[in-house]
Amino acid sequence: MRDLFVDGDVLLASIPPEKTLELVKAMKRYKLDFDDAYQYIAARLNGLTLVTFDKDLKRKPLGGQTPAQIIASLK
């Protein structure tokens, strides 16, 4: 963990306690399990793009992209 979060460039995106209701709403609205809804809300609140292979998170309007899509957009 140290090489990723302390010495590396990996950041931890979290959801503040007052935003947990949004997580529950996303679970119901988009039929997501807890971890997918958490990633979606954390990304949305932090202005991030979801990069995933998970088919649930690639659905519209969630907007997840595969690593290949991200790489292609950088070219």
C-alpha cells in the first residue's frame, strides 16, 4: 500500500458522510451493487472519469470508459 498511496501517484477518492444518500439513490436508480455505486458517486463528486472493465459502469449515463478508450482519446 505504501508504494501506491504514499510513494506513488494513486489517490483515494471517498464519499463524505453527508453524500451517502446519493449512493443509495444511485444503487436504486441504476441497479448497481454497493461497490459500483460507491465508485460512480465518488467519481462524480470528484470530477473524475470512471475507467473500468465493469459492464455495469460502462452503461449510459454512468459514462465509464475502458482503459483502451482512455488511451485512444489521448492520441
